[in-house]
Amino acid sequence: AIYASKEKFAIFDRSWSVDKFVFQERIASLVESFLEDMNDKMYSFAFLHIESPDRAGHKDRVGASDPTYSTAVAEADAYLGQIFDLIESNVELRDNTAIILTTDHGFEDVGSHRDNELLENFRIPFCTHGPGVSRGGDLIELNSLLNGGVIVDPGSSRVQESDLVIRNSYAGVLAASWFGLRTGSGPFANQYLTFR
């Protein structure tokens, strides 16, 4: 199931056989639909996109220190809290649900993420939660010996395009790994990530 707050994600619905596709610009309604469906249907895999921080950060190019952006981040955090509450309150979800949380880019304090030399733009959160995930574990450390031992920590500077770092595009690889699958072809062929 895909729950999206940006129209561009409709390409997934057009490209693959998706059990359910929900597009809703009003984030509260989108999250409400997601929570109701997950409590009722419990899809094996669901994608939820919350656009409000991105939308607020780009609006009038205000930047990350603007109260509008902080409010949007707090709103997204509250929605995430509702998701955790659902998982904890539903015995079927509690020990069988994994969350992968990431973003498509960071955000500097001038309303743009185009300067790819700024740490705030290229260092993104990539967090996991679920059965078997160690609290405080480091995905880079856990995966540094996998995939040929080439995953590197970008530290506080840009890495070369040829360097393998865990980027948001690895969310799919991690999700596949969670199901015990390896990617078959394409840029992530035979890649595998662990969360333990």
C-alpha cells in the first residue's frame, strides 16, 4: 500500500500492481487513512510519505530555522508518534512491524537544498525500528563489512560518487532485506543491508 502526499508518487500505482494507492494533500487525512487501514488490513509492506516539512521548508524559501518549518517537523513527529502508538496497541503489529524512516534531502537554513557541499543538505536521517533492531545501532557500522566491505561513513564531507554510502535509496534494499530478499538487478543488484 502507498499513502502519498505528493502526486508524483502516483507513478508507483501506474507502474506496479499496488494493493492500495492513496493520494491526499491534506496530511492529517492521509495519516488517518493509513492508521485505519493498517489497523484493519495490516499490509505486508506500506509506504507513507509526509510532505509537510518539505513543503514548509520550501515555501517562500524560508529555511530550516523558520517557525513554519519547525512546526511542520513537529507535526510529522506527532504523526510518527501515532504510528508507534498503533503498533504498540495492536498485538499483531507489535512484534511484526518494522519502520524505516528517511528523507530525500537535508535542509540548510536558506530554503534550498541545492548546494550539495553543505553537510545539512547531504547528511540525512536514516532510522530503523522494529523486531531485532538494536537501540542506538549504527547502520554504517553494522553494514561496513557487507556488500564487499565498501560502505563508508561520509562523516562531515561529501564522498565521491563511486563511494558506497547508505543513502535514502537504500530504504528499498533494507526493506527487501527485512523480508529476507536480495535485490535482483539494477544498481542495487545483490545488495543487502542488515539492521542487527
